[in-house]
Amino acid sequence: MFRAQEPNLGLWSPPGGKLHASEGESPHACACREAVEELGMVITPADAHLTAIVTETGHEGAAHWLMFLFEITTKLKSVPAPHREGAFAFHSREAIAALPIPGADREMIWPLFWKHRGGFFAAHCVTAAGKPNRWTLEQSNVKV
């Protein structure tokens, strides 16, 4: 999605959003809710394959975060209409390299995603202003 608001305003970033932990929402339920909100697509937890867990220490110098990355196993029937979150489009793997995307996505998340599609990985990133990100691949299960 080309993001129309923060986070990632003005960048291409996969559909997603924040887990409603205070409501007891599971990562799979969050993926289902976000699919409806951002894609207009009704899915079940069985349609969402957990591909990765990514953690970051020191995000933008102020916070730590946890991301659950899912592959949706059902196909979209049409391109969703633009909405307040942004506009969705399909891009080839090659085209993604030329798009304005978040640095961590370009640096590590997309390469790990392509390698682990259908499998699973866990990665941790430590960020500090003025220093390169330090990535650790904590688990790697490549689908054979």
C-alpha cells in the first residue's frame, strides 16, 4: 500500500496495523481484521500463514516493537479502492526494489520474506541513531 498516513507516510508498505492487545486480540485475528480494513477481504485464521516474527529494539530512538508478518493464502479478486490508509497496488518482486519503501523492509524484511515464503523466520533488529542496524536471524525454517 502507498501509505497516506503515519507510520510510513509516503512509502509503500504491506497492509497491516496494530494488534489490539488490550482487547486480547490474537495475531491471527489481527491479520483477519486488517485484511478487511485495508483490503476489503474477509479471511479466516486458516487463510493467514504466519511467516515471521520481527522485533526491533530502539525503533526511531524511542520505542521497541513486535511485528507478525503473514502471507494471505487466498487471492484478491480485484484491487481494493483507495481509502484513508492509502492506495493498494500489485508490484512485481523486481519493481519493489525501485519503490520508496521503509529502510528496514528493503534492508532485511523483504529479502527474508522471499527466502522464507511458505516457511518461517524470526529476526531481531537493534537500531541506534547514526549507526547501521544490527540484525540477528533468530530462527529460519525455509520451506523445501
